Amino acid sequence: MAGKEGYPYPPRVSRDDVTYVHYKLLSSGIYIIEGVTNLDIALNTCRDGEGLFIFMPLKIRGAEGSPLRLVMLCEPKPG
């Protein structure tokens, strides 16, 4: 979240640097997904710590981004 207001960590880079990185990623066809939590817990339940993530964003006309629902599929650890 790069120091988003309301989060407990102060920004480590300037807003211009964040904007530049976002621009470079998006213009290269790379999606930016921020604020995902509990990935360590999810991956610890999967065999070999691997899972398939499926991101389902809301379609909002005219928007540059949206909330999304994240689903993970994996083969459970034996046990």
C-alpha cells in the first residue's frame, strides 16, 4: 500500500515514485493487486506452498481500478 493514509507504516518512497512504478507496470500489462492479507496462512495449508490465485475484480464503468474478490485453489497438505 506504499504508505497509504490510515495505515500504520509511513511512506518509504515519494508519491511521484509510486506513480511512476504504477505507470510502468500498468503500461506493460501487469496488474497491480494491493492490500491482500493472510497469504501466508493460505499458502501454509497448500502442498508445497503453491496455489492458483484467481482475481475477480468488479467491473466499474469509467474506473481505473476496483475492489476484487480473491480465490485460491490448491492441493491441501497431507495430514
